[in-house]
Amino acid sequence: MAQYQNILVAVDLSEESSSVIDRARQIAQAGTQLHLIHVIEPLSFAYGGDIPMDFSGIQDEIHEQASAQLKRFAQSHDIEPARQHLLLGKPDVEIQALAEELDADLIVVGSHGRSGLALLMGSTANGVLHGAKRDVLAVRIGK
Ligand code: AMP
């Protein structure tokens, strides 16, 4: 079987993110490119677009924190800045879109994320899998 050339690893920056990227590394071979994506969900999504207050300051702060966190995470896992992607939107949609743009041949996600084990499979993992035009690996998180 041909090796993967271009792997997109989706991380929610929770503690489990290291297991997700470690698994991707095990699959990667010499010459395989690893890209990292983290998606920030706009506050307006949680409030159905109808926000009674101006949350733009908080949104900017969330963006700055996520950016710093992603940078730290990427550095500790040896992913160069050009392969770090911070996007705004719905995680599964943005992960799919970036995978298209990069022509990734594998998307790696965790089976569960911050939303925990309450769901059989995390909603993001599910969403990515359902619309997938490429291989998807859901790294088993938890017991
Ligand atoms: P969840 O849907 O929260 O259970 O998360 C399952 C997996 O989807 C996580 O382990 C990540 O691989 C990915 N994921 C969840 N949220 C994000 C996010 N905001 N940005 C990038 N990947 C995410």
C-alpha cells in the first residue's frame, strides 16, 4: 500500500492531543508532510448568531490564547509554522475544507475530545468521517 504523503492532524489542544499527533507520527514515513489544524468556534455559534452583547473583545482574546497554545504545541511536536493552521468556524467543516485545500491524503482526529466520552464517538470525529473524501483515522482516546 502506498504511504501517506500529506497528513492533516486535527487537535482540540486538550491533553489528548499528544496521543493524536503521536499516532500520526507513527504512520508518517520519510518525506510525509504533517499539518496541524486547530479550529476556534465563534461565540456567535453558541448563541445562534443572536448575541445581546459585543463579544468581539472576548473573541479576540480566545483567538490570541488559542494561537499561543497551538504554537507551543506545534513547537513541542516539531511542526513548523507554515504547517500550523488556526481557523475560525465549525471544526468538522474547517477540517474537511483544509484537507481539500492541502490535498491531504489522511485526516487524523481523536475519537473523543473535550466533549468527553459521553458520546460514542466525538461529534467532530463523526462529522469529519461522514463528509470524508479521503481516509480518516480516529485515534482511540480513553478506555
Ligand atoms: P470531540 O468532537 O470534541 O469529541 O473531538 C474529537 C476529536 O476531534 C478531537 O480529538 C480532535 O482530533 C478533533 N477536534 C475537536 N475539536 C476540534 C477543534 N476545535 N479543532 C480541531 N480539531 C478538533
